[in-house]
Amino acid sequence: MILLRRLVVLSAFCLPATLQGQKPALAQADWDRWRSISGAALTNDGRWAAYSIAPLVGDGELVLRSTSGPTEYRIARGYLGRPNNVPGGLRPRAANPEDEPAGPGVAPAQLTADSKYALVLTYPTQAEFDRVARDRRRAATVQNRADLALVRLADGNVTTIQRVRSFRLPRYSGAWVAYVVADSAPADSSARPAGGGAPAAPAARPATPRRRFGTALVLRNLATGGEERIADVLDFAFDDSAKVFAYAVVSRASDKDGAYVRNLSTGATTTLLSGKGDYTQIALDRAASQIAFVSNRDEFGKDNATFTLYHASIREGVAKPAVTASALSGRRLVEGANVAFTRAGNAIVLGIAPPLVDTLPADSLVNKSVFDLWHYKDATLQPAQRLSAARDRNRSFQAIYHVATKKLVRLANDSMPQVSISDDGRIALANTRERYMIEQMWGDGGTDVYVIDAVTGTAKLVREKITGNAQLSTNAKYAAFFDNGKWFTYNVATGRTTEVTAAVKGVSFARETHDTPSPAPAWGIAGWTKDDRSMLVYDRWDIWEIDPTGVRAPVMVTDSMGRKGGVTLRLAMGGGGFGFGGHGMKG
């Protein structure tokens, strides 16, 4: 009997943990199923919320939900949660590289400016991927396949257009969409998507760069469903209000090469420039009165043919050279010059590249030996240098061309690789970590902030080694920056720096949830009020109105509703869009 009791007790201790009331340990398969929301946005009329929801690994869907009732539409998006096992990952690709979400995530849906449609790319299901996983050719076909879903918000009707590579909507018009079809891919797979953005950098620069040809583009009227197909389009752009549509053609039939602009009301097309050559980087100003692009037409066929920036008045319809090789002081315009007008339309922003590296000497060890050349003052480790080598070879620095004075001013350089430019093109701001690249390998590093006169190119140091980053106010009266948990403003006119959150006690503007051994970043800036009178700043829950001069006391405009309810309140931007990826609501 005693032995029997001992066996019973022993068997109780040997029961599985699940039978003793304990939860099973989590495994990889469990968190692969966890779903998260991304790409949240509201329509401009506020009546619909849109977001994508997907597991870490598996099929996802687009959710369109009415903000005033129970109506909800769900559109299957296919295999969104793909394992990120290689640099760059296997996520669905956004229409434009600049629209690709940072880190794990999916390309968001786009909402038309008139709040009538939601557009999103959908992909094959995980089951389809798994079926072809062992067949490289079939796997590549499935992996690169996407369809375009057009959802009418009034009734949830879905129109599916098969095999679409990318699409673009005008910013303030819901009348049109342009999409690139996938049935006639360009000869060079590294080509820049017709929606804009720079191509993925090749592993090594070929001796003679391959020419990139355009592909078929469809211009669709969303109201009528009518479509027009345009062949061999390499790049294209709407103006914000969809008055005109500009596009560049690069064709194997070279008599079609050129830059064109179409009046969307009349359908009339004007040839801005034509002739055998490469045409790209189409840009329109907001008023639909000017156009800019780059072309190597005049030197086409020569080794290392240089590009010229062309500018045209749409009313006149003739493109003229604006920036030629002779104006670049040994530097050069490249195909990926990232041309854009300032918001005011008075200047053109573009990228200028360093001179080409000399040809390799005859006794070079290239392709004969593999070696690493390292110096103890290298700012990045050797493996990182390898990954970024192609990008570094093809980098360019921002410059600005003032249309009225025809003056070109270089703004960025090796010490300040990136700048942001004011709407009127008169002020630029640089955040640079170049001085601290070695230090940040073992420490936190820092950021230097400069304000640049974009008319003269003169740079002025605002603050050294801040923990955050700076940004210009809407009218460029101030530069706001976050440093060691505090917000500061710099008055561009007077040169005065002011701490503007000192009066707020008991509230953290730094992310108190930050859990890595580095300075906590700011929760962020929501925006600026009219004429830069106030800036709107986030804490964890609420939004504050801050006087950039530091005179008026800060005011919590959300009246602690977020903190009291445990709800994060953030300024929601409308979903009408340019390109493919509006960032939507932050939070």
C-alpha cells in the first residue's frame, strides 16, 4: 500500500506541464502567427480608415473600415509576411524604393484624394510560394507577381488588374491612376521603376553600362474605367492636381525616344524634346506650369556620355538646357539625379555626382585576387564597406538650380551628405554624423546640425553632437532639434537657440519605452501651425503646442485625453497620394 502511494505521488510529479495548469513554452511557429497592423491612414474626408494586417510569416489582408458605422471591407493581399533572411528581405516591393517601409513591414494601400477609392498591390498566397519553392524559375515568377486591386469605397466593389509592377496617383486628384504592367519588363532588371526612385545598385559597375528601356504604362480614368496604353515609358509624373501627365520614352525603336507632356483635359500631347538618347527623372512643379528632366541626347553613343538638366515651360512646350556639364566644375549629372521642384516652384533640386574613377591600370589585381584594404581610421567596418560599395560608387550630392537667376549651388558634400531644403529653396538644413562615425562603433556618436544659405551655399553650425536630429519648420523660420530629452529651436534670422520645453514638468518627450543602451529618441513632431507660430510635439500619449520663441507657455491641445485613456493620439494625414506609399498615421 505504501509502495502504491509512492507511485501515485511520483506519477503526479511526472505529469506534463500542460496538465498541471502551466502554459506551454512559446515556439517559433507561435510568434510567426502573431499579426500586426501597418500602413494606417484615413481618407481625406475622414470617413474611412485603411490599414494592412499581416502575421510575421503568412498571408495578410487590407482592411477598410468605416469611421461612422459597422461597414468593413477586407481584401486578401497574399503573402505579405515573408521571412527576412537576407539583406533587403523578401518583402513585397513598393512601387518606389523611397516608399518602402523601413524594417519589417508591408507596402501600404493608397487612397485617392477624393476619398472614393483605395488601391493596393496584392501578391500570391503563401501556399503558392511553398508549392514552387524548389523550382527556382517558377519561384522567381511567383515572387515577382503582383496584381492591382481597386476598391470602390461606396460599395466595396473590387476591380483587379493583373500583373502590375507599380502604380501612381496624383496628390490632389482622384480622377486618374497610372500603372506599369509587368508583361513587358525592361531589358535591364536593375532599371528604376517607372513610378520614380533610384534603381537598386548593381554589385559592380559594368565596363559599359547597359541601356535601360521603358516598359508599357497604362493611364486609367478612375471614373469611367477608360484606359490608354503608352509604350516604352521609363519615367512619368502627374502634377498634383492631375492637369497634365509627363512621361519619358526610351525605346528600342530610337525614333520614339523623348520627353512628352499630355494635357489630361484635352488629350493633346506635346513633344518637349526628342532624339535618340536616354530620358529620365521627369519632374513637374505643383502649378503644372514647369517641367524638368535629364537626358544625354547630345552625347548619346559616346563613352560615359554626360547628362544635361532640361527645363521647360509647359505653355511654351520646348525644353532648353538648364545645367550642362560645363557648369558642374568637374562633377557630373547622372541618370539617377533625383530631380524635383521646390514646393514654391522657383528652384529645381538635383543630385550631382563626383567625377568618374579613372580606368583600372593594366597591372591591376582586380579579378585576380580577393583582398580587403583596411585602415584604422575607416569610418565603417570592412563587411559594411563591402555591402555599401556599389552605393558609394554611385552616390550623388544635392544641389539646387535657381530658375530665375539660372544659378546652380551645391549644398551637400562629403562632410554633409544629406540636406533638406525649404519650400522656397532659400534655406537648407543638414544633419551629419560624419565626425562621429568611428566613435559610434563603441559609443553613441552624435549629430552636427548646420543651416545653409541655399542662395550662396554658406553653411553655419547650429549645434554640435546632439542626440537627435533637426528639421526645418514649414516656412523655414526655425530649425527644431531634440537633444538629451529636450526640444530646442534655432531662429534662422537671429541665430538664437531656445529650449522650448523647459516649462513642462513631469512629462517625457523622449521615448520612455526605448529599451536599448542608447539615448532615447523623441516621440516626434506632428507639424507646424500657420506661419510657424507654433510647433506640435508628441509625448507618449498626447500632443503639445509649443511656442518656438519660448515666450508662450506650452499647451497640451489634447487635454490629457490620451494619457487618461491609455490611448496614443497622433495627427492623422489623409491618404490621397503621390507615388505608392503614403506614411499615413504615426503612432
